[in-house]
Amino acid sequence: MIAARELLVLAMVGGVLSLDRTAFLQTMACRPLVACTLAGLAVGEGQLGLRCGCLLELLWLMELPVGAAVPPNETLTAVLAAAFAGSAPTTWTEGARAALGVCVALPFGFLGRWADVQIRRWNRRLLERARRGVAKGRGPAAPHLLGAAVFFAVGCGSTALAAWAGTGVLSALAKEASPHATAALELTAYALPLLGAAAVLLAPRGWRFKGLFTPAAAGARALGRIVSWTGP
């Protein structure tokens, strides 16, 4: 079960990052690589959060909330993945814990997309309210702030509720998990990057991009090996 202080910090992280996703700033801090790391730090598992973020970033790298497109809510998924992974026993390998967090959190991305659609529909009323206010000589600041506040409130609430319930259930189930289950999760941790690479390759239509992906991935892998050899 997640501690009350960690849950509060996690909810605030989810709320702020939900603003960054579409309503305010859009600094890309809401992307899984950053969001997972921040959520991991919130629950005292920064390195584990970073690993979850790497897995999720590949899976949804090409899913962006551009224009009218409403992709799965990768920010909510990322924050919950770090929380769920942190609820797994510390005796498990990091790969198994990360795979558990990512796999359990993925469905919440689609629930988050449904919530995003409902918020956007509700915010259309605020647009009309802002227009009427401007026509009467008032500024549009109040409707804009109210629209952003809704995103923040839903982000905080959904993060807190899902993290509280999910970590409690997972921590109880994980204690009863067999060695076969943990071994399967370790294999899943190796399979997820392959699925992510496939998702990246299938998304763009241009073959030029596909041709550049393989050498870039190989170069990143080689760089990681060099760093591991030269590290302490």
C-alpha cells in the first residue's frame, strides 16, 4: 500500500503533468520518459521509474495529442506505471517490477483518453462563455483558467484513486506470486522494447525514417555498452 505522503505527491505530479499535456505550457515533461521518472522519484524509486519510462516511451512514441487527435493518455499511464512498479516486492528484479508496472498501467491510458474526450466536450461550453464575455467587454481569462483547472483536478483525482487502489491490490497479489510469474515478467521486460520498436517502425509512412531507425537504435545500444564498460 502506498503511503499517504507519497500518494499526495504522486497526485500533484499527475495533476501538473496533465496540464502540460494539452492545457498549459506543453514542455513535453508529460511524456512517459520524464513523467515516469518524476513519479518514480515521488515514491522513492527514481531508477525504476526511469526504466518504466523507457519502455512506455517506445510503445507510445508516435502517439501525440496534436490538433483534434486524442491518443491514449500516456501521462496517466506513466505516472501509474511507476507507482505500480514500486509496489512490487524489492526482492524481484528491476525488470520484473518494471514490466508489472507497465503492463498493469497500460489499460488506464485508454480510460484516460475517454476522460480527455469528456473534458474537451465540456470545455466547448467554456468557449461560448468566453465569447459572450468578450462581447460584453470582459476578458477570457476566467473561462480559460476554469478549463485548465478541470484538467488539473481530473489528473489529480484519477492518479490518486488509481494509485491507491492499484498499489494495494498489486502489493497483496505480488506476495503470492510464484517464481514462474516473476520469470514471465522478466521475459516481458525484454519483449516490451521489441514491441515498442515495432510500433515506431509501423507508425510513419516514410521509408526514409524507417531506414534511419535501425542504425540509430544500434548506435544508442553501442553507446550504452561503452558507458557501462567505462563506468565505476
